Amino acid sequence: VYMENIIPGPPQRALLLPASFTGSLGLFYMACRRILKEYIKKLEQERFESDIREAHEVLQHMGTRLQSLEKNDQSVVELDEEMGHMIEALHEVEADFENLVRTHSQMLERQESITSGTKGSAV
């Protein structure tokens, strides 16, 4: 079933329905762009923080289990040292991610201010 068969009149009228739908979605996006962007950014950051938290808890659990074993065994000591390095690496990854998010948001703010400045001067 094609729209031009349902909507009476010239075939160009059939394009009004998808065009109005696309236009209204575009207007909604333009109106709520900043809110949607902040919401998505917040969701991504919460997901990343929960992943980091979960990994940190697992590593801490493994660390306590390793510490409960005998300290005389050389392999346990090596595993404990490796876990310490892994925890440090996770902290570095978390700090790098926070810096990346901060840099990205600053870049987006600059870009938005430039675009809004050019739109204001064009009007």
C-alpha cells in the first residue's frame, strides 16, 4: 500500500505525511538537543562508573582472597603485586576517561558558541 493511493489528489501530496513527520522530529530534536545530549552523556558516565566500580570490587575481593593465603608462597606474592598494578592502571584509566569527557564537553561548548555566534551574526 502506497501513500499516493490513500491520500487523494496529486502524488506530491503523499510526500506531505513523511515530510511533516521528519520535520516535526527535527524541530523536537533542535528544541531538546542540549537536554538530550546531557542525558546521554550522563547515562554513559553512569555506565562507565558502574563498570569501574564493579571491576574495582572484583579486584578488591581477589586481593583479600590472595592476602588470606599464605604469604610464603612466591606465586601468591607475585599475583598480589600484579593486582596492585592492575588497580593502579584502573585508576589511571578512570582519570583519563574523566579528562576525555571534560575535554569533549568543553570542545562541544566552544563549537556550540561558535555556531550560535555565526547564526546570530547572520540574522
